[in-house]
Amino acid sequence: MENHELVCYCDHVTKGEIIAAMEQGAKTLSDIKKMTGACTSCKCEEMNPSGKCCGRDIAAVMKEYWDANPDKKPKK
């Protein structure tokens, strides 16, 4: 997935915007929602080609980012 590709179709949030939020301190899905507006409109069945909520897609982007940048992964 390229950084310009949509992850949240309802709110038009890209992978790059999610990564930018993480680089600015987002550590949770809740942080991503607050910082980007992603996953807040709840029109997934209509807007997302998969017909499912983008929460899992956002989590996948977060995992991919942390796998590539383990030093930035929040400590539990």
C-alpha cells in the first residue's frame, strides 16, 4: 500500500496521514481518530470497498509502521 492510498474511505484519510499522526505521537487507534478524523463517520458499508470498518486497516498500518520502526513503538 502506497502512502497516498486511502485507508479510511468514509473520512478520506490516507496511509500517509496515519503515519504522519504516528510520527507526531499517536500511539492508539483513539489517537489516530483524534488526530486525523479517521474512523469517525461510520459509513463503511457504503464507502469502503471491503464493506467493513477501517479500524483493522488502520491497525495494520500501525503495525507495519512499528515493524519498520521498532524504536518508535510505544512501550507497554
